[in-house]
Amino acid sequence: MAETDRVELLSSVPLFSALSKRQLKGVAATALERTFQPGETIVKQGDKGIGFYLLLSGNAEVLRAGQKVGSLSTGQFFGEMALVDEQPRTADVKATSAVRCLVLNRWEFWGAVGQDPEIIRALFVETVRRLRAAQTAPGGLTE
């Protein structure tokens, strides 16, 4: 996949939407492509979260304790919190068709963005914005 395509896809992810094209190029340079076959587990509930996944093609299902709780398709993503911490995954994600993902692992990601305080600031601002939105949503967080 071309760098410009990676940059375009990453710019559609809310966590990265405030980054400039130059900054997105730095993030995109750390990404790898992985493929998964139908029925293959992409991530497993309880395993240490070590990265972010963006579906380039295919479909997957999200399962908690073996029960389907959601579906993912091309252009959707999961694991953005795993870029920040290594907490256990809260669900399994299994391919329901052939899946191709763009993967950012946290070590490569922070190695690249750690050199640019503006990227860190933009990520922090977006995280706070999302927390505020969760607080004001019905049934959301309380201060």
C-alpha cells in the first residue's frame, strides 16, 4: 500500500485526525500490513494490548466471553488505547472473511512520535475531547 493511501486512511481515524500530513507520514511509516484468514483470531481477550488495527479489507467480529458484541468492516479500527498502555484486550476479534489490516505497534509508534511534541499534544487533545464527550453522553462518565 502506498504511503499516501496509508496517510489518508489514518487521517480518518479520530485519534489521528488533528495531525498534519507530515505528522501522519511519520506515523504511517511505522505501520505494517498483516493478513488473517477466515476464522483466525486477530487479537485475544485478556492478552496484552500492544497495538492498533485498521481494517483495509474484510470483515471481523468482536466477541466477549464467546458472545458476539459487534462487527467490524473495511475502514473500521480497534486497539487505539493499546497505543497508550498495555492493558489486557477487552474482547476477541476474529476474522469472518479474509482480512488485511494496517497495524501500528506501540513501540514503533512511540519511537516515531516521541520525537515530535506536537504529535503527542494532538493525541492528548483528541483523547481529552473523547473523554469529555463520554462524560456528557447519557449514562456517561461522571467527574
